Amino acid sequence: MTEQAEEKAGQKAGMGETMGTAGRSVKDGIVGSLKGINEIEAEIVSLVRDTVSNTLKATGSVSGDAVEVTRDVVRGAISATEEVGAGLTLSTKSVAKGIILGVSDVGGDVMTAARETVKAAVQGASDVGADVGVVAKRAVDGTVEAASEIGLNVIDVAKSAGTGAIEAAGAIGNAAVTAVREMLLGVVGGVKDVLGAALPKSGGAGGSPGETHS
């Protein structure tokens, strides 16, 4: 019995070592993949930031062209994800962050850029059949992260971005408004206030003004 017990203990130890190796392999693979994702996201932020700031500098009309450049950049990003077949929800945050940083670099209106960025992202997500709620949250996350990095009022930027999300969702339909609203309520506390103000107007356009509470 003692020998059998020792043998079983030895087998368990061997299994533990095997699983430990397998676990380490998975861990290393995931870490490598996540590092790769982080590098890709950083590259997207840098690309978008440089593109936006350089384009606005070239036009010579920061305030007048920022909205169109913002929309154009978002369209380009969505087109890219369509071409490769994936990545919209992952890239949205980086694109939004890059736009805000680029607009800020040239002294543009960051609040308007935040609103238009998220608005364009939600509209684009709807056009390609993506999850508008998730895309809206990722876009708002990106604007908030950028605002934090450059020392802007995060709550104000989040409110502006949330307004854009609700405006876009309102044009899509009540289901989109609900999806976006539910996703955004957890982003920043201050977003809840602007959603409460924006939802009745969006709901009125869609036909159910009373549906403003979850």
C-alpha cells in the first residue's frame, strides 16, 4: 500500500510538472500576444495622431477642417478593419485617442473632436454591423485616455464624447440608444448626467421619448 501511495504521489507530481509547463507555455504565448497588441495599438495612436495634426497644419484652418478630418480618419479606420475582417472594437480606442491627441497638438477644439469622433465611430459601427455599444465605449475610452494624458478635464471630454454617441445612436434607433447608454454609464460618472439630458431628445426622434430609464 505504501509503495502504491508513493507511486500515485509520483504520478500526481509528474502531472503537476506537465501542467505547469503547459500553463507556462500558454502564459508566455498570451503575454507575447498582448505585448504585440499593445505595440500595435501604440502604433495606431501614433499614426492617427501624426496624420491628424499634419493634415490640419497643411489645411491652415484647424477649426474649420477638424470635424471633416476627424470623420475622414474614422471612416479610414473602419474601412481598414473591413478589409482585414476584424479589429474594429480593438482599434477604435486607439484611433479615438490618436485623433484627440492630434487635434490637441495643433490647438484645435478637443471637445468637438471628442464628440465627432465617437459619433462617427458609432455611425460607422452601425454601417458595418458591429456592436455599437462596445464601439461607443471603446471610442469614449480613447478620448478619455487622451484627455488624461494631456491634462484636460476628463469629465468634460467624456460628456462631450457621450453626447456624440447618443446623437449617433438616436439616428440609428431605440435599440442602439439603449445599447450605447448601457455601455457608457460605467465609463465615467459624469457621463450619466449628459445621457439623461440627451436621451429624451434622441428618443423623441425615434418615437419613444418615455424610454429614458433602464
